[in-house]
Amino acid sequence: MTQEPVQSAAIRDVTVRDGLQLTGKSLTTERKVEVIRSLFALGVTEIEIGSMARPDLIPQLADSLEVAAALTPAELASSWMWVATPQHVRKAAAVGVVNFQYVVSVSGSHNQANVARTTDVSMDGLPEAIEVAKSVGGVMQLGLATAFTCPFEGVIDPDRVLEIINDPRTEGLDEVVLCDTLGQARPSEVSSLVRKVRELSPVRRIGYHGHDTWGMGVANTLAAVAAGATMVDSALGGLGGCPFAPGASGNAATEDVSYALEPEWLDPASFATMVRLSQRLLAELGEPNRSRAVDGSRSTACAFPWVLADSQR
């Protein structure tokens, strides 16, 4: 039987936002900008650069506006900022941000824990947030956290996800990202929900944000792409997790996702550069490598072109 080719999808690296949320150490603004530019130089087409979350709650991201201000307009055109209120959008737009991910949890309990308001109140702010984004020529993306499971409420009814996407308050929204916040979803569940959302909202770009808690990060990402997602999230070394979702662990690793999807910018040389970038970053943060592709690249089967040379390890 002939295997169908994997559909193409943009990989958005979220190392500098989601990836840093649970680290014990922080990076300087200059170092974050360096990582962002290194990823762009590799060929990564989209990057999440920061968050407007309260700095007292997530101090690792307290300098997100400074990071954005240090980037060029061309770089900001491919960069995303996490926001949760219209005021967040205004502040980010003031330093040049044009791509906004407005996050709402499908689970009311998680939304309360994550942004201290109900899901309905968050949705009430969405129309104004969209309006502000459009006023600067920006793109508004709705990130639906806990789209599959919630640490407080358990399994999420897919119809609840569709209800939010079909809500009149989403009018003018450009994109939707389905987030497996806890990394508990199975590929069949991911593909089913992505297909339903694509059918309900065919003109919007659909993304997938997956964690690797149960080892399904890459499998779920591939399932999402096969079902119609055209943007997927990942973080170097599998960094990340939600500080307000007990049980959440790291994202699917950018090394693993890129190796699986084979974007046109990836080849053995750029992969080796990515591994070195990741290794240095993880060492700075005191974090372990969670990428299986990185483990594979250290194989002794040196005839395989993706295996690192001794000088690259």
C-alpha cells in the first residue's frame, strides 16, 4: 500500500515563550533575541517571542515587550505574542507586534487558573482585541487551551470547542489553534477535532499546539497536519509547559517535529546547527534534552547523513 505524503505545515517555534515558562533560570533579553534570530537564520518561518502575562506570575517572560522592541519590522512580521485582553494587544502593538495569539481556555476552571477570569469574560474581550489588532494591520489568532483535556475537569467535549469557534464574538478572527495543554490527547482525537474545526471554519488557518507528556507529541502533530492543520507549535529540546495546569510537561520538540515534517529549510547541516543551538540553550537553563531526534543524531550508525559528526556533538 502506498503511503500518503505528509501535508506541509509551518512550524512555529515557541521556545522563547512557552518553552521558558517552567524553567528555573531566566534568559536575558539579549540572549532571547539571539535565540530568535538563530532560529530565523535556520529557516524557521514563525516564532512565538513572548507573553503579556503578569510578570509576577511568569517572571521568565517579564521582558517580552523589550524583546519585541529589539526586533526589526521584518522579524516581527513572523513573530507572535501571547495576549489575553484587549489591553495586552494595545501594549504589544505599541512596540511593533502585529501577530497576536489571544488565549482562551475551553475549560472554565483552567481559564480561571490561567488568566483569573471566566471563559465567557475572556470571550467578551475578543471582539475588541480583534479590532485593535486590525487597526495596526495585524493578525488575530485564537488559542484554545485545554481543547482536549483539563487538569480540573477531565476530558473536554469536542462540541464545546466547536461552540466557542462558532461564537459570534469570533467574527473577524483570522486563525484558530487547538492546544493539547496537558499532552494527553491521542492522534485519533486530534485528527477528529482538527477536521471538525476545519469544516466549521474553512477560511481560517488552523494550528495545533501539542505537548509530549504521554509521548504523543510528534504523533499528534502529524495527525493534526494530515487532518488539515497548516501550522504546528514546538520548542527546542522539548522545553515548556503551563505553570497553571498541573501535570503539563514540555512541548513536542522542534528537533523531532522538524525531522518528522521535513520542511524545505531542513537538511542535515541545518539540523546539526539546530542541535548545537538547543544543546547550548539547555545547558544555560540547566534543563534536560527531551528530543528523541537529538538522541538519534548521536548514534554510532554514522553512514546515516543525519547522524552528527564527532565534532558536532
